[in-house]
Amino acid sequence: MKKTASTDFDIVIVGGGIVGAAMACTLKKLPLRVALVDRILHDPTNIPYLKEPHKFDPRVSALTAASINLFIDLGVWEFINDMRCCSYQKMEVWDADGTGQIHFSAENIKQPSLGTIVENSIINTALYSSLNNTENVELLAPVDIEGLSIIQHGDDFRAELTTKNEKVLTTTLVIAADGTNSRIRDLAQFKIREWDYEHQALVTTVRTELPHEHRALQRFIDTGPLAFLPLLPAADSQDQHYSSVVWSSIFDRSQQIVEMTDEQFKIELALNIEHRLGKIEAIDQRFSFPLRQRHAIDYFRSNIVLIGDAAHTIHPLAGQGVNLGLLDVGTLSCELARGLGAGRNLADAVVLNRYQRKRIGHNLGMMCLMEGFKYLFAEQALPARWLRNIGMNGLDSVSVVKNHLARRAMGLDW
């Protein structure tokens, strides 16, 4: 990846996280001048969480088969696999206030795994290592975008991005991959629908008394869902005692959890996962952040197109956020290549509308499903709890439906 003083591009990607970097990787074989702009400079040689034994990035992603296939196509999955990741073959989901439970198995859907847990810093390192050998992608970082305007050049329109140091970048197409609080989305005045989940998510890493055996666990509690996601400390490790924890709760409950001492938290955590992994022997630093759902009414306007969290944010209870963003990446890159092959402008509304049409319905469907789950498991009225448990056990016994849901969640059928 080049680092030059160029200011004119065919495509400028704003946001260098997983989705933005993956988008840049998909464009590296096209005859385009691409810039990847980010507020921080990513160093693919520096992975702080691998420097200490049994130290993990608290931010992890549960990658689906569809996301893994994209990374295989980009040539980065082998790098990730060699660093460290942990696939899971089973998933147990159960209701805290009853006997309802569902068991998912990779074997039942004839897949090697249901998903793979990877630390976000490792994914980013793999993507940037790949981009280092790319001639047509330039990295502009650390750079803050402060302004955006659309100007006419003959019959075409170009976007102008003004940086914090008053440098101007011109481009045919801006791809906004700058996250939940997207600056580009705000500057381009996209309309969004949003609401507060009234939840905070707490994330940390724990060592447990019993091995996870490549199982993911999720318990629905009246104050919010708790998930244990399996980790391995090294690519060839047999140590199955580490898990990433994602615990989302209503605000008051979240504050109680955050304010606990480490010893109190270990006891509370083991209790809330019903001691399925025994005692919590050790915990890492805890982090918490508020949860909001956002969805852009349109995914493109003029020369601007949204992908990933800039277009949609979703409750983390099913770990679908980054996977939906990577599906955006795969679809948009295919439509851009298709448009180029047909001689269309990169910002042609026909091209961008194809992307929007393919992604907006799927994303909305997943968001509605997660919203339904959230409210279903938050309802504590006795009839609702009874129906919920009957429904979970009924679904668990209907293999065809259950396995179809598993394949949908994995991005295999969409």
C-alpha cells in the first residue's frame, strides 16, 4: 500500500476498521486509484495483545462462514488462522426464567463449524498486511475529514473531502465505512432512524475452571443477554479455558456490574451463566459502552455510499454486526466491478441502487429479528415466559427449521 501526496482518486474509503480495510482489499485488483482514509495509523507489525501470554483483545467478532469465505477470497484467512482464532461447533441458548433451550450443532448442518471467534486487532492486522503489497491503494492516516461537498465537472459530479489540515481530496465515489457515528453520513445529511436500546454492553476476557470444548453459550436474562464466546491462546493451543464475555444489560444493572470488585464480578458472572464452565478463575479489564440501533433510510446519495455500521448498527446479542458489514463489502465490490465492466460511472445511481436493493432488505430483516428477540426475552409476564419456553423447546425439536435458522445466521442462505 502506497503512502503518497496524491489528492485525486477514483474511490476514497473513509474509515479503516475491519469493514473499510476489507473494502479496500476487494478493490485492489480493479484498475482504480483508491485511498483508504482513517483517523489512526494502523501498524500491521504491532499486535499488542500477542506480546503477553494469554492476553486477548476485548473486542472480538464471531465470523460467519460467509465472512470467512470473503477473507479466503481476499487471501487473508490463512494469516488469521495462523495467528489465532477459535471455531465453535456447538451453541447453547437458554432462557434464565424457565426450561426453554435450543442447541445448535455444526454437524447437523454439515458444516465444519457454526462460526469462528477472532480478535478484531488480528483481523485488522491481516487486512493491512495484505494491503501493504497493493499498488493501487494509498493509505492516508492519521487524517480527519472535516468537510464534504459535491462539485460538477462537465457532465459528471465529483466529491471533495476537506481534511482537518485543509487538504482537499477529490474522488468519483466516497465509501463511508467510518462506523456508528459516521462523520461522512452526517456531512452528507443522510436521514437515519435510531433508538436507544437502553442497554449497555460489557466486554471482557475470562479464564474458566472448565474447558469450553468449542461451545458458545448464550443465556437470556430479564435484564439482558449474556454470551460466552470460546477463545484459544495460540493457533496450536489445546488450552480451552478462555472465553470472551459480552454481557448487555439495562443501565442500572450494567452500572452494578461495572462497579463490582473483580472478586464480586467473578462470582456474579459464574452465577449468571449457571456455572456451566465452573468457577471464573481470572478476568481481564472490563469495558462498557451504550447500545443504540441506527439504520440509514437510504444507503447512497449522489457520490456517497454507506457500508457497515455507517449504514446500520445492531444489538450485539447474535454477533451479526461485522458480518452484515462484510456482506455489504462483498455486494458493493461486485456491483462496482459489474458497473465498470458495463462502462458505467462508479457513482452511477444504477450501480449503487443495485447494492442498496440487495443489502437493505437483508439488513433490515436481521435488525427486526434481533429487536424481536430482545423484547421477547425482556418480557417477564408469566404467559409470555410460558410461551417463550414452549417455543424454544418446540424449535429445538424441529431440526429442519432450527438448521435453516443456523444457516441463515451463518450467511449461507440469504
